[in-house]
Amino acid sequence: MLGRAPTRDERRLAWALWLLAFVALLLAERAVGFVRDEGIYFAASESYANWFRLLFRDPATALTDAAIVRAYDINHEHPVLMKQLFGLSRLLFHEGLGWLRPATAIRLPALVLAASIPPLLFLLGSALYGRAAGLFAALSFLLIPRHAFNAELACFDIPVVAMWLLVVYAFWRALEDGRWGLGCGLLFGLALATKHNALFLPFVLTPFALWRAWKESAALAEAREGLWRFVGLFAAVALLYGLLFVAQGPEGFQRKFLLLSPHVLLFVGLGAGAAWVLQGLFRSSVPTARALLPIATLAMFGPVLFYLHWPYLWHHPVERTAWYLAFHARHEHYPWFYLGQLLRAPPFPLEYVLVKTALTVPTSLLLPMVTGWLTVVGRGLLSLSSRTRSWVQRPSTSEALVAVNAVASILIISHPQVPHFGGVKHWIPSMAFLGLLSGAAVVRGCTALLERLRTRRPTLPSWTVEAPVFALLMLPALLGLVRVFPYGTAFYSELAGGVPGAASLGMQRQFWSSHVTGVLPWINAHAKPHARVYFHEVTGYSVHDYQRNGMLRQDIQPVWSPSEADLVAYQYHQEFRHQELEIWQAFGTKTPVTGLYVDETPQIIVYQRPGT
């Protein structure tokens, strides 16, 4: 049912799923090392928290651009919602209450959002495909080892998955309940404040809103006229912005985008015009108005909330927003090992995302995902022809919404000019929706099996088939998760031949430097007092955080080259093999003293200077 509200039992089960996920993530968090990005995010979150302290003590000073820049200039290439939450959580749960170590307190908001993904999948899946399908999607998502690893981090990749799901869920509910149309825009603003991935959401959702409005207004001339007015308003404003951009040039357009300018007047006019058109539509056709309301709120609430959440934009909104967008449009490319090739610059292989997904998602979960998506697409294609239309049930709007979101992030990242790094984290929003389709596919299979079994036992309950099938499909993922924990970026699926097979295929063995935790106990036990250690690829921020959180001895002195070091913890990356040669030359030995090996595959190798 389109936009169906959850039942009381479904809401209760959703809360239970959230609690289960949150407790599991919280209990496992301490073992997970600090990735490179977390180092700068930890520092940024503390800087932002200090600004909030200043805001309460001296608001006049805190609100000046100089004070804002001092606090927010660090890591200003990303929105700050999550980092603000990280910093405030540290103030409360570490400094204030003393309940949590610094890292856990900082990571806590990310864990809360990560834990919201299973219940969201359950609620949407239950409404579309039944509770069993929703439950399969919910339980399987965090069993995928790379998802579980990213869910533990004070980063933005999993939080934006939660926000993407929330926006789509609100959009879907808005088609039957206008209140959710307002919520959709508000949630979109929060999604923009989480990570730039959310910029693509309007392009995914708008076609569905227009299609729904077109169908609902078909029999009502006044409603169809209102739809055309709505579309014409947005088209006219877009055209006028385009003309201003062409007439003034990029620099002039940016420089003249002031509070009292045609640029702002057009934005205000768009909001006022959309409100007027929608008011008329709510009188003539409520379903048409409900379909269009999310477009208006996405357009109006999104930019406003994005601006309000980020103090760094307050004094120079256009200039700094333009810099932010340009930074991500021209993001640097990191070397990445893929099937024996060291990818350094575009164009990247078109099939990269599909291959990487196939090699990193447990096969027992990947196959239902592929089957579920192909089923929806196949039904859609067959329903286009009059010859085959009767063979299948045409996909509903809701199914199409899920299927499109299941490939949206994948298609964006697959473009050969888009940077390809970070494992699978950039397209996890798609993986959540593929999980919904996998749940539907698995339950269809269970239903077919149940029908056969009921020819002999008509009263056989459905759970007697679903429970063992679910367990059979999820068990390989659970075993893989336990096997590699807490070294999630090393996981590879059965198709890759596991971790050793992926190494033989020439795949990136691990990344983000968090696996160094596997050798920290040895260093703590064997390094001489005040030993100088070169933590290869580990930032100074992370070394400081390991010491601050009691994971590394306080007397250990980090240095930044093998020539200065008594010990080296070398990260095994193909692009750094020449640095291992430098270590051998500096130490006069090729023999490591210890290391981290996952399924006998080198991840971190420790060298010790002879005589130290």
C-alpha cells in the first residue's frame, strides 16, 4: 500500500531492532581502530564544541566571523552536523558525565544513526513486501562486514545512508499524508547537513512526484492546470537563474548573490509561488497537491537548513558554499589497487562498482539482491508490451521507487571520472534498498517452498520455512563478520576466494589505517621506553587518539620516516611497496618481528631496527 503507516506492532518491533543494533554496535566499538578520516573529524568536533562553549559564555564574540573561522576552518570541506553532534556528545558523555572514553563518546551519534537503518528498512519493507521481507532486510544489512565496520565510525558514510532512507521514507509517506511532505523537506535539509551525497536526492525523487501528480490530475482539468503552473514556476525560476549566471559570469553571479539581490528574490518568489499553487491544488485535488508538496519543501527547506546548520556559511554563504561544491566536484584521486591495476587517475573502469560489490558482499546475500532487482526490472520491461503484459504484475510506484534508489548511488559512483576509493562506502545508500529487494526475493522463494510443503501439511506455519532459510542465508555473512572483526576493510566474499583470494586477484587488501590496532599490543609490550615508532599511513591525530584512549603507551614517540624510527608499523598497500624497500634499507633487514595477518594475508607488518 502506497504510504502506509506502520501498525503498533510494527513500531514496537522497529524500536526493538534499533535497540538490538545499537547495543551490538556499542559493545563492538572499542575494538575498531581509528580510520584516517576520524582523526581530523575528532579534532574538528572538539573545535566545534569549543565554539559552542564560547557561544554560551560570550555570544557576541562567538557570532563574529573571526571566531567562527577559528573554530570551523578545520575540515570545512564537509558539512558539520555530525561533527557538531560528535563534539557535543564528547562534552556530555566524556567530559561531563565521565561515562565513556573520548572515542566512544565521539562515535556515539554515528552509532545512534547507524542503528536506525535496520528499523527503517523493516518499516518500509513491511509495508511494501510484508513483515518477513522487512525483517530479512533489517537483519541482513549490518551482517555485511563492510557495512558493520563503517557503522562503528565517527564518519558520515553510514549516517547519510540513514538520512537517505529517512528522506525516501518521508517522501513515500507524503504521498498519502501531507504532514510527511513537510517532514520530507526538513529531513532533506538534515541530509544535506550530513554529507554531499544527499544533493542527488531531488533528482531521484522528483520524477516520482511528477508522475504521481500527473496520474492523480488526469481526470481533473483544474488539478492538471495547477500541475502545469507548478512545473512552469520551477522551470521559469531555473531559467532566470541561468540567465543571471550567463549575464554575470560565474564570478559576478557569485559576487552579486547578496541578501538584497535578484538571486534571493527569485528564491523567495519560488517559495511564495509554490505555496500559492499548492494551496489551490489542495482545494481541487488533494492527492495531486500531496505529490507535489515534497518537491517544494525539498527546494525551500533544504538550502535554508543547510545554511542555518553551518556557522561557517553565515557571514559568506555564497562564496563558501561555492568553494564547498567545487571541492567535491574536483575531489583528488587516491591510488587504488583493483584486479592487479593501480588506479591513479580517471578514466576508471566502468564495471568497477559492480565488481567491487560482488567481491565484498557475502554471496548468500548478494544473489537475493541481484534477483530482487532484476525481478522488478524484468516485470517492468515485460509490462511495456501488450504481448507480455498479462504474464506479470506491473511494478507499483513504490517498487519502482525502491528499485531506482537501489541503483542511484551505484550509477553515480560508476561514472569513470568520479574518484574510486574507499571500498564500498560511497554507494552504501544503494545497498540499503537492494537489501529491501533481497528480502522480497527471499520471501517469494520461501512462499513457493511453503506452498509445496502445504500440499502435505496444510497448516504448516510460514515461519517454519522462513526461519531456517533466513538463517541459512545470513550465516555465511555472520561467520565472515566474526572472522575478520575488527578489520572490516579486509573482508572479501566467497566469489573473491576470501581475503587470500582477493590478494591473489590483485585487490586492495585493506585501507584507512585502522588495522594498526592489531599490532599495538605487541608494540606496547616490546617497544623500549620512549621508543620512536613510524606508524606508516597513520595520522598524527590518530596516534594521539590511540594514546588518549589508552590503546598506545604514552611514552611512545611517533616519527614520520623509517630513518628516524626504532620500529615501523608498515601498512601493506601496493602503492607503498617502494616504501617497504626504504624500510629494509634503513633497518638493514627484511625480516619482520610481528604483524597482523588476516587468513594468513599480510595487513600490517612490523619491522624493528636491530639492536633496539
